[in-house]
Amino acid sequence: MIRLENVSKTYRVRGGHHTVLDAVSLSIPAGAKIGILGANGAGKSTLVRLISGAEQPTRGRIERGLSVSWPLALSGAFQGSLTGVDNVYFICRLYGADPTRALQYVEDFAELGKFLREPVKHYSSGMQARLAFALSMVIEFDCFLIDEVITVGDARFKAKCHVELFEKRADRAMIIVSHEPGFIRDHCEAAAVLRDGRLSAVMPVDSAYAEYTAAASVP
């Protein structure tokens, strides 16, 4: 179980403070597939970063009874001056994974060829996303955080990502944040709506979509 209790996140801005998330509460049982609907700028990515542990809440608490991935395809954790291979080894040391097996998997899945041995700072954003996604599949998390991830590469590569994540790991919990209701409908059993820093109760996906579209029509 992952549990957020009255979690708020406030950033300092010029002239004061800006609250992105305000007293958000959410529970994710093992194996649950929960979608978070919200417009651009609603705080979806901030919520995912807090759940992953990449950022800490200003107030409230987050309990993680499940191992949680970093947001899939997020490349910000990479050390740009290191090669793709070195980043694989670094991640493996952090999570106690077998580096030899991991490197073989990443080479086969990410299809980066000789660039895997080049500094990551020379990668395109798509190449970084491929590396990040492959590494996310190497580490067997209990819960995957998905932030519009299946947008990487051509149709064939997207299909590979779909099989690895949604078919081979269908028993894992997932938190999927998106402003595309079709993506949520395809992969989630329930959803909540994030608006003005507040998160609604978790509800059936169609009900969440109706609330999302109704809120979007209000100026």
C-alpha cells in the first residue's frame, strides 16, 4: 500500500509562495491501477515526483509499503557526463540489481547501439527516454509511476514498451497521470481528478472523466 495523507507542496516564487498541491490524500493498494486526470499545469507531475521520493512534501506524509519506480521516461536522474553504460551500473548499485544482466537487457531493449557508450548529455531526448524506460524495466518495482510515458519512438518501439509494462507486469500497481482520458481508460480501473491543487476521491474512470470535462468547461 502507498498512502498519501494531507500532502501539500508549496514552492517559493517571486513575491511569495505558490501552492501546487493542497492537502492531497490518496491510497494505492498493491496491484491497483489508478489514473490521475488533470489539465496541463494542474500538478500531476509534481504529484508523481512526490510519490517517487524525488521531492519531499511541504506538509503531510507519504507512506510507501511498496517499492516505487521513478517516473517512467524521466531522464533528469541521469548523470550527463557519464555514458549510458555507466548510468546502468550506477542505477544497479543503487537498487542492488545484477549489472551484467541489466546491461544486456538495456542493450537489447533500448536499441541505442554504440551510443550506449557515449555520454548521456549527447543523447537526444528520445534516446534518453529509451534508456530510462529500459532501466525502469530492469528494476522490478511493485508500483510503476507513468507520466505520459508511451510517447517514445516509433509505433514498433511503443508496442515493445506496452508489452513490457502493461502485459508482462500486469500484476503491478500503477499510477498513471495524464490529461488524455483515453490513455487512462485503456489502462486504469479507477481514477481521480486533480484541479486547483486538490485531488478528488478515487472513482470509476467514466465518472472521473465526466468530472474532469465538467471542470474543464468552467472558466
